[in-house]
Amino acid sequence: PGEIGTEMFFIIRGECKILLDDAAKTEVSRKRQNQYFGEICMFYPDKPRTAWVVADTYCVLARLTKRAFDSIFSELPTVRQMMLDQIEGF
């Protein structure tokens, strides 16, 4: 945590652990195929990363940059709002 994010990731294959503490030992969640992580920086571009993400198995990820995110989701405001609602629900 602590770095400013400029991209989010989609899990195409594999499983990742989400860890919150600085020692990266406290697992709070798992992300699996067809899920994503790193989305907070898409909505709050100056906010540092809030978690560590560690591959638990071999993973294939797809990266989405902030520029591409803004371009895609300007056409899909309801999906964008659903993602923001999910972030704010934590």
C-alpha cells in the first residue's frame, strides 16, 4: 500500500489474496477469476493504494489504465456508478 495507482486489474485466471496490513499478513479477502482489484484509484486518482494483492495461484491478469477506464465508462455511467457504490460500501 501507499503507491498512487494508475491502473486496475481483472483476473482472467487464478486467485489472489487481498492483504491490508503493512506486513502483508492479514488476509481480508480473496479475488478469483472474473473479479477485479485496484479500482479505487479509478475513482480517487490521488489516493494511495489501500491493500497488497498477492497471487495465491498462477494468475493471468488484464490491466486497465485510468485513461482507458475513463473512455470506456463515460459511455457506461450506470456500471461506473455501481462500481463506485461498491467501493463506498466498504
